Amino acid sequence: MAHKLLAKKFIEESDTQELWPPLYNSSIFVQASGWNSYKYFKKYYYDNTPFPLLLVIDGNESIMYLPITQSRIKSKELFRLYWDNPRILQLRLVEFNKLAKRIDNIYFHLSYDYISKAKISKLLAIVKELIILTGNMSALPFFTLNLDANICRDVLEEKHDSDLLKIWADCTFANFYSFEKRREYFYFNTYLKETTYETVVEKCQYLFANYNKVYNLKEVEETFNSHYSTDRHQIKKLVESIRKEETSRNNKFNKWYQSLSFKERKLAKFIQISLYLRDFRKDYFAKMITTSYRIAERMFDQAGIPHDLILLYGVDELTRGQKALQKSAHLIRERKNGYCTLVHYDGRREESYSAAENKKFITNCYNKQQKQTGDTSQKLLMVRLVLRVKPGVLFES
């Protein structure tokens, strides 16, 4: 009997949910780690709509598919809970900051020097913790990904407060710097504080990490040298300029915020914290990816496997140890030619090397759905325009 396609299993588990537009440049390394599992989402939401993940690698093309419906459900759930009890969002922010602090501690402690000397068993324990941190950091702010005025309107109409949406546009101007501006600020500050440029480059490595590539130290150094000055006096002036701009923006926002009514402030606070969670998680995902990648580099070196194959090996697979990696060397190479993996909502993971068949099936399903529901990509584009910030790194190429 022929095995059922993973793409078909994915559609069946997703049930009638609308699919997210295909997400390209999505590597196995972290996307298949199980971050979409119920064990993480149940900590932060009552909703239990299935959330499977399908990843197809076909030659140089890698595509991830996810259902989008339950993210909208979670957005509405959280906003409704918040409107009844604002403390809920504050508690979530506190939890986010705890996760962020732990990720910082791991990233800045696990230098290349430390990793080269540590026992593999100790490093694998850290990788396991990073997987859990990734799951929690994915689930906690997940409600922010498709938050828009329509979702809030539905709840506010229930509460007879829909007139508050007149300030929506002003609320959605993020009162913080973008990832790109934070990247510059962190680099400048690190450059001024550290005594060696090698240390600066290593601490800033995460700034260029995404799910399709992690820059090595040489690439990071070359990028900085081509974009920024090394003149300390000029850098000090740039840092001071950034700080003044931040102060001015904060003052302007606070003046506007103080002019609002109690309920208007309530809406503004929800939107600002949501924008903060969605944007700042990019920093911490990048640090988790970079740290896991550094550990993988050592293990792949010991196994005699090229670094360009790391992203074809799941970070969850990394935890199986050095012997398992060595035995899997030929399979990792095969994945480059065609591979498909399905991560179920219960955390189980299935794999197949029938990439072409799975790709054809899921593409047909998505195109059929588009004809029935309209162009979802345009809907998502409008959401991103309304919120005026980029989507989080989790779904970026």
C-alpha cells in the first residue's frame, strides 16, 4: 500500500483552516524543531485549533506551509481577555522579558572559545533548552502576527466600545526603533565598549542571522566594514544622535498618550505592547539561531560534514548527539535533492524524500483555496501596512 503524502496529512490535520501564503527560504534547522507544538501554545491560550507545519525542500527552493486561521483566533482571544483584565498582557510582557533575559545569558556566554572547550554533552543540554525557549518565544507573542483593526473591532463591538477605533492609526505608530535601527545602535555601542574588534564581531554575529543563513565571523566583519565607519568620534556622534531621536519620539508619544481618555489609553497600550512583542522577538530568535548554529558548527566539523549542510539538519536532530550526526551524514546530503517534513501539532515529526509529489499536492490545495477565498497574501499585506512594522523574524526569509 502506498504511503499517504505528508502534504495530504497536513491538509487533513489543518481541517478547514485557511493556509498562510507560502513562506520561502525556510530551513529545516529551526523551523522543524517543533516550535508549533501544542505543549507550548497551551501555556498561553485556551484555543486548541490544530497548528501543523509542512516544510518542503526541492532543489534550491525551500517552502513552509502553515494554517493561518488559528492565529486570528488567538489574536481575538487575547484581546478579549485583555479588555476584561489588562493585567493579562502585562503578565505576558513580564514572561517575555524573562525568556529574553535567559536567551541573552546563553548567547553572550556561549562564545566560540567556550563552545570549542565545552563537553558535547553540556552543549547538547543547552540546545535542548534553546528548543524549549524557541517554542515559548514563538507561542507567547503569536497573537500579534495577524492582529488588525477588524479583529479588535469584533471585540470592541461586543463591549460597545467600537468608537475607540478612531485612534487606531495613531496607536499603530511603534514607539520604539525597528530591528534595523536597533542593529546599528547595538553595533555602535559594542564597538565603543569592547577592546578588540574580534569581540565586537562575535557579539554582533546574531544581527545577520535568519532561517536561511547565519553569517560566519568573517562575513559579519566584511559586512560591518562595508557599511559603517570605524572612526570612534564619528560613532559617538551617531550614538548620541540615536539617543536624542529616541528621547524626542518618547516625549511626543507620551504627550499624545496623556491626552487620551482612559479607554483610549487602554487600546493604545495593548497595541504598543503587541507591536513591541512582535518586533523584539526577532532579536531573540536571531540569538537562539546563532547559538545553536555555533554548536552545530563544532559538531559538523567533528563529523567531517560541510557547514553549508547545517541548515538541512534539524536542531532537534542535533540533540541526538555526535554519533547520530555521523550516521546521518549521507541522509543530510540527500535532503538537498528533495525532502519534506511534517511537524504535527502534538510534536510528532514525519519525513519523506518525495518532495516533488508533496510540493505538487500542497500547491494545488493552496491555489484551489485562493480561488475560493481570495488572495490571502493581499489581506496579509494590508495587515502589515496597517501595523506599520515588519512581521517577526520567525516567518522572514
